[in-house]
Amino acid sequence: ALTEHPDLTYMMSMQESLVVYMAEGYSRASGNLSACNVHVAPGLGNAMGAIHAAKFANTPIIITAGQQELGHGLTEPLLYDSLVPIAEPMVKWAVEVSRFQDLPRIVRRAAKIAMTPPMGPVFISLPGNILNEEGALDLGSRTRVDTKVRPTDSTLDRLADRILNAENPVIVAGHELSTDDALNEAADFASIAGCPVYQQTVQYGAHFLSEHPAFMGALTRDQQQVRDVLASYDLLVVLGADVLRMSVWAPVEPLPDGM
């Protein structure tokens, strides 16, 4: 089928995690949806670390995996396991195709879910008997969900008052500034507000202009260190970021009291 679509670029890798990372790299660099295919249950297992990364970086990918023919799984064949339960914890949506004629609807829905913010990977299990079927299909049409919104005027007024009344505000800049192409706007806001900027604790890339004079680097994932850094400020402005996501547990809260 690929020979009939020269506009599609097919790349092969010898390990499933690399396949997902290749797709994720393309989507993060281009902002477009990507697709990749892994090999049945062990292959999906190999890919889980990369899918985990795509989940937390909100990367839109359609991940597919071949599956044994419907019903054949009852005989517990080599390399078989239920794929949807394996994928579900790491994706926005996981489904197994049970009818050939449902393929277009499922792929369309997968693309829409993957591209709807917060974006992320989705998974489709493709049984062998479905892949072997041939016939005419109604491909349907593409739909997307427009999630662009703005706060109400009253909310913006309250926010402006909080910022103007703050004596020492600070900004935490996050991944969504990159995915929404808002780095310059964030830099302008920091300049106008006259406050320092830290990157979020878990960095998925460059989340603020590093050459900007307000840029202070990235916060760590040590609760006490982050608390000490933020202690001198009286207002925390979070722009498109995970709010102080940490790694290991600590008895100290990273957010200072009263902030």
C-alpha cells in the first residue's frame, strides 16, 4: 500500500522504543501528528518507556500494533497478550479493531483525540484477520476540536491586579509555551512584569528564551531546594507548566506557605 502513496515517508527501526522516539521527535519538531507501528505484545512492551515520555510531553502519535487474529488468542499463541490493557495507562485512548468497516472511524477518532489538547499518544490494536480483509471503505472526513479559549475580562482584571500589587513576582515557564509557539510572548510578559523566570522542574525541551536577561535556569526536582528558591517571592505565575512536579517523595512541600 505504501508504494501507492509516495507522499508518506516510511522509516524502519530494529527496536520498538526507537520507533516511538522517532515518531515523537518528528511530532515535537513539526507540531504535526505522526504514526508508528510496533510488533505485537512484546514489541508494545519494549515501547512503553518511549510512550511514557510521549505521554508526559503531550506528543500526538498514533501507535499501532499487529495482533493475533480475533479468537486465536484463546489458544495462547506465541507472542500473544491483550494489547489494549497494556497500552491504556500510557495513552489517551486505546482500542482494538473488531470490524473491518470500523477502521476509518477509529483512525479518524484516534487522530482527533491525539491532537486535542492536552495532546498525547493513542493506541490501536490491529488483529491479523482485519488487516487481511479487502473491500471498499467510506473514509469519512476529518474533524478537530478547537480548544483555544481566553479568560473572562473580570478574571484578567483580577490577574492584572494581583501582578501589579505583587512586590516580588516570579514566573515558572513550561512546555506549553513551546507547543503553542508562545516563547516570545512569554519573554515580553517577563520584561513588562520585571520578574525572573525559571523553567519547570521537568524539562521536555527549551521552555523559555535562554538569552533573555530574566532567565534564571531550571528549577530542580528537590522539594527543599525549590522551596528555598521560591521563598523570597510573593506571587508565582505559571505559564503552560506542570506546577512543581517532583520525583521522589519528601516531607517538605516545594511551594512556600502563602504563595
